Amino acid sequence: MLAAGTKPATEDSARDSLAGFESALDALTANARARAEAASRPSLRPVLNATGVIVHTNLGRAPLARAAIEAAAAVGGGYSTLEYDVVSGARGSRQAHVEGLVRELTGAEAALVVNNCAAAALLAASALAAGREIVVSRGQLVEIGGSFRVPDVVEASGARLAEVGTTNRTRLGDYERAIGPETGALMRVHPSNFRTVGFVEEVGIEELCELGRRSGVPIIDDAGSGALARGIEALRDEPDVRRSVAAGSAVVCFSADKLLGGPQAGVMAGTAAAIERCRSHPLARALRIDKLSLAALEATLRLLRDPDAAAREVPVLAMLTASDEELGERAERLRAALAAGGADARVERAEARVGGGALPLLELEGPVCAVSPRGMGVDELAARLRAGEPPTVARLAGGRLLLDPRTLDDAGADAVAAATIAALAPQ
């Protein structure tokens, strides 16, 4: 018999089993809810970039100016004048929205815009040299990202590659000796994300274009990063599109979503005859730019007409030209907010980068906010920040998390501070 007040063992076991079942059910419910929330979130969504890398390819390259965002939203929300001339009531050209602006900014006779710079180079090579040879310096046979290489572009265009010079030295005579009846074009390619220094030599664009004039061979110049803004010292080492156009390049190709500060697009500026050959090539339709990018690009180009406005309103240019005082105030804003939340943070000096294959030797030294990860380890802290909503991406150095104010505005700095405090909390 059981003593008074004693419960049967089976009743305790049943209660324990029920509690265990409820706990397991709660865990399953929470897991299902988290999975459902994750599945309902867009895969492509905003992040907070605290890395200090301005043109971060993995994070979408150039953030757009407010005017560009508004232009894309206005066009995307309804019908538009994409290929319609409201004056005549007839069909128009989507190129008309930006061609005049590109011509004005570069001094070119004509212009064409496609969906990225690789497409621009492919179209130029196809239109000007398919079935013939394209002469390129060995030092410029570069890989331009995603295992996409200049020889691949030439091959895909239907042209044949003719290599001249060496990896570190190419002279005008190398090009001269390579020109023959089968030469369709001479091509110069900006090496973008690396530099060769020391015992080096290359041919200037003026010399190359003069050789092209004498021999009747067009010059294709892949200028890469699209440094069109005027009066910005940091851009002095990037290829000058205006210089290449003025020298006489048949087609100059460059990106819109790097140092130009616009949406993804490939801009082609050059002679009327060469651009017309590109415009009428069958690939032009396959590579054409979409209406949202076109609207954003038009707005960005309009800003670039005024150097002062561009430096203020185009985010990439504003980040490049940000003063030490401005960055210091934002770094202190981060530190103060983190300290108020109990985090161990201090302002230090570090180097930011331009990114996106542009200006690889340029170090943008300035203040950053360094955060100690407490006992969890810096990798765990970074992972927690990436798991937030929106995700925060920072950089790691010396066992600490660095939050760079160069790629954040004040609102972004506040959001990053809050996210870091939450990530540091016990979980």
C-alpha cells in the first residue's frame, strides 16, 4: 500500500512525459515559425555595409543616389516613355534618354548603353572585328571577375586573339608589327583590380590611336571603372574616358555601377561610325539595358553634369570625398551608442578600400569603431550580425570587429550600433 499523500509512480511519469512533449512541441513550433519567416523573406534584400569597401561587388556595387532611386521607382510603377516619342506619337529609342548626356559628359560623337561593361566589350569586339584579329597586349589579358577573361570575350565575339608584347612591357612597335590584312581592331584593357609596378612599359592611348589612324584600324578601349566625375583627386589614377575619346578611340567601354556611381550598365562612347555598327549588330538587342536601370542611369548622369552636386549626392563620390572630421564624428557616434549599450568599443584608425576592381592601390585611411567581441569570439559576433534583419556586414582585424563609418550614413550607423548590441547579448 502507498503511504498517505503518495502519488502513484505512473502518474509522475505521465506528467513528466506530458511536460517533455509540450517542450518538444514548443521547440518544433518555434522552429517551424522561424523557417516560415525565413521562407517569406526576399532572398535579395538590403544589408548594412560597415566594411568600408565602397564599391562592394558582393553587396551590389554602387548604392544609388536618391534621384536615381526615385527615377527608377517612378518608371517601374507604371507605363513610361521607354520607346515612345510623345511629340510625334511614334516609336522612339530607349537610347535617346541617355545618349545625349553621355555625349555631353565624354565629348563623344555617339553613345550606346547596354547591360554591363563586359557586354559592351563583347558588342564592340563583335561589331568591329568578328572573323578577324583583335590585337591585345599580353599584360592586359586580365580576368575581370567571375572567371570572365579578356580572351573569353574575344573568342565569344567571333574574333581571333593576337597577343603582343610581354606581361610587363609592351611597346608601340609590338602593335605595329602585329597589324596586317586580318587585323580588325587594337584593344586596350584597363587591368582594374591589380597593378604591375617596377620594370614596366605600356603604350599611351594617344599613341595607340595615332597608330590606328595611320593603319586604318579602330581602337577599342575597355576603360573599366567609369571615372567620369570631375575634380576628385582620388580618381586621378583611373583611365580618363574623355581623354580616350579625345584621342580618337572608336569605342570606349566603361561601367556605370562603379566609380560613376549609377546602376549596372555598360556605357559605350565613341565615333558615330563605330557606335552605329554596334547599334545595328544583332547582339545589341540581346544586351540592351532595362527600363529601371536606364531611368537610374539618366538621373545619375544628370547629377554628374554638376561636379559639386555629384560629390554631394552620388553616394560613391560622397564616400570617396568624405572628410576626416565627418568620418570621425560618425565613428564617435557609433562608439557612444555601443558604450551606452554596454559594449567595449573605441575609435581607431584603419584603411578602407574603393573595391569593385577600382583603384587597388588606394588606401582610404580614416577613423573606424573597433568592437571587442567579449567571450564569444569575433567570428561568432560577425555571424550573429549577418543573421540579423537587415544583415550587417563588417570586417575583422586583430580579433576585433571593425565598423567603418565611410560606408554608413548616420541612420545606418545607429542601426549598426543597435544590431551589434543585440548580437553581443547572451542568446
